[in-house]
Amino acid sequence: MAATTPAPVIGIALGGGSARGWAHIGVLAALAERGIEPQIICGTSIGALVGGIYAAGKLGELESWVMQLTRREVLALLDFTLGGGGAIAGKRLIDLYRKHLGDITIEELPRRFAAVATDLGSGSEIWLQEGSLLDAIRASISIPGLFTPVFREGRWLADGGLVNPVPVNLCRVLGAELVIAVDLHGASLQRSSRGGVGPARPAVVRDGADRSPSAATEPSGVDAAQAPASNNSPPPFGWVVQSAFDIMQIRLSRSRLAGDPPDLLLTPRVLQVPSFEFTRGRSTIEEGRNAVRRMMPALNDLIGLASERHPLLDRRP
């Protein structure tokens, strides 16, 4: 009997993007429906939150909650504070997830998981691979100025999007042989050239269907519909903070993905979703599913090719 070739180890890198991150739920659900369940999950910011809950086996519960989330419930989770380096303490949000997940550690998860955070003292990229899952998520989602930073092992940690918006490299370090990346700002990152560094790594496959006129005319990636009117009145505080953060993540994502491209890049069309509109979960999740549907032929080809070459795969940077 001929020996069967082992399937490649699949990793998924879930990018940051605030409320747009509910698209990750649709991506993961659609992949699972097609028998593709990544063994390695790495996330930044909202990607760490969704990815951590998925790694804990609770994605279905999260999807049900998100699809019924109301504006009143969102406001009830915002425990504003006057001190602590941010406007929102984040304790109510984490306590809510603790009710469903318990005090589980990353080591106890059935899948390998890591979250990205930023050391505010040194600017270093911190990979959270052990200890409390909820503490890791809380550190990774700490948007500067909004959420208070997290003190962990002598460091003040903030949102991982400051240093690594889509953690492809972390997936590879943890052992992924085939990396799927989900970029929530991807509509502004499309390029005509195919990525790839060196002959040992295949060119990244992108969702070419995302090359829309609107994406081409909004290179910053910031949703023009959310911009304040052109007058002398100053823009809202929230719009300034999130727009600046979006621009930074887009520029950094372009650089990081060019230097270490994934094998497949999924780009849900969610730039029209306001960054803090967490009640639009139903349509955002559905677009995550659509992003997978558009790229299934390419994904099937990649998995098939990787399985054939599995013993010879070389993922050294």
C-alpha cells in the first residue's frame, strides 16, 4: 500500500481592524465548513480576540453573540476611566469573555495560539504564547489612548497593530508550512505585481476581485464616508484616533506583507464598516465568508501543491 503524504501544517494570521474584525469569524467558519481548520492561530488586536476564542473552541458562541449585539450592549461594556493611560479600562469586556471561557491558559488550548502586543517602553514586538489567554487578548487589543495598557512581566503592553498588523512571520515561527493571512485593510494594499521572496517560497495569492475603483481612489484606506465635513470645525476625537491608527496599520502592513508574504491573502471588503460600529456583525461576518468563497479555488490548489511537496517544504526566512 502506498504511503500517504501528510497534509501541511496550516497557520492563519488574523489582522487588526477594530469592528471590521468580526469578518474573521466568517473566515474561520467558512474554512471549517470546507474542512480546513488551521492548527496554528496568530492574531493582532481584534484578530487576537477572535483567534483566541476560535482556538478555545468557542467560535460558534462568539458568532451568535456578535450577530445579536446591540448598541446599548456595546456601551454597557465601556467602563470609562479618568486615569490609567487610556479612556476605557476594559475590565467589563474581559469579564464577559471570562464567563464563557473561564481562566484558560494558552498552553491548555487544543490549537497553538499566540497574540501580538507592543512594548510601549522599547517599541518591541511581543509574542504572547503562554499564560492567561484573556490577559494576552486584553494586551493585544489595547489601542493607545482608548484602552488602558496592560502591565505584564515588567512591561507596559499595548495593541500589537503598532508593530505587526498581520502576523504572518509569527505563524511561520510557530511551525506553519502554509500561511493564510486575513488583512482587514487589504482593499488599499492591492498591487499588480505578485509577491514572494526567493525561490523557496511561492508567490502570495491575493484576492484580485478586491481591486475596485473605490479602493483605487482611497489609497489611505480610511473610509471617506466617515470623514468630517470640510469646514473649520475640528473632527471628532474618535475619528482622529482611529483614522491615524488605520493609516499606520495600512502602511506597516504593506511593508510587512511584502517582506514576508503569506501563501494566501484574504481581503474581506470591510473598509466601509466604521471602526467602532460593532453592531454590524451580521453583514461583516458574511463578508468574511465571501472572502473565503472567492479564494477557494486558489486555496485548494495551494493545499494540494503543498501536500505534494510537503517533505521538501523550506520555510526559512
